[in-house]
Amino acid sequence: MSGVPGLFLDRDGVLNHFLIDSVRTIEQFQYYEFTAEAMERLGCLGYPIVVVTNQSAIGRGWTSEEQVQSIHQQLIEDCSDWGASIASVEYCPHLPDAGCECRKPGPGMFLRAARDHGIDLDRSVMVGDSSCDIEAAQRLGMARVRVRTGRGDPPLTEGLEADAWVENLNEAAVWIEEWCR
């Protein structure tokens, strides 16, 4: 696939605080103190930014699609204020055992975003806090940055490798700036 590099970001645990029982409402959606600065840095790179997030709380009936879309609209507006244009927010509402191709580590959300925004996945990077983020990116040949926010620092599933392990999204943005040179 030819196209431009893309910057793929997980949501919960990367952009905002991770909650074990899912971020279900706009009130629970709380950014990290470094999110604005990190998004400003990423926005300056000029590449499409895509948020890819598993949202099984919808499938579990814990929240509605409308509530999740409201959170995503707020995210898009806030990032725009910080100088980062979000090309799209891709989310999977399905349960982990549903067998869908869009749920990470499946490729569906990435392939859709690549098609819609002219992104070359081989020249792209994924920032995530979990093994499923890293696995999805590794399967697609993307660069992989693991942040310690969100789920902390558990080991990756056997066979998975991150290109970088950093504390948070701001450090990931610095790594990505260097990676882009």
C-alpha cells in the first residue's frame, strides 16, 4: 500500500486515564496532564492521526454508542484546540470473544483508516499501553511504542516486541519526532 505515514494512538491509557471498568461517560474521560503538550507535538508533524480503541463497554451494555461518540467528539475538539487534527477515531464496540476483525489485535480499524486516509501502514507508528496494541501494529508491520501509563509495565505477550518503551505519550511524541527524521 502506498501513502503517507500515519500516527495511530490507543485511547484509554494513552490519551486519557485508563479505568479497569471502562471509561463510560464524558465525566469519566480525564486526560493526563501531558496529553495537550504531546498532541501539540504530534500535530506539528503533519501526518494523519488516528485513534484506534476497543470499546467493548458498548457490547456489554455498560455505555451507549452515543456516549462513546460524545467522548470522541470532545477528544477531536480538544485535540484541534491543541493543534492536532484527528483524521478519525476508529472504535470496536464488540465483546472480546465476538471474533470480529475490527477488535485489536485484529487489523480492521487500521485497514479502514489506511484506506480512508491514504495511510501506508508500513511507514506508520502505533502508540499503545497493552499487548493487543503492540500485536496489532506488529502484524501490520508498523513501528510500535509502548507507554507505561494505563496498564503500567506488564511484560508483552511472548513473541511481541516494541520498538520503544516510554513513560507516557509525551515521551512517545519525542520518540516519534526522531523516528520521522
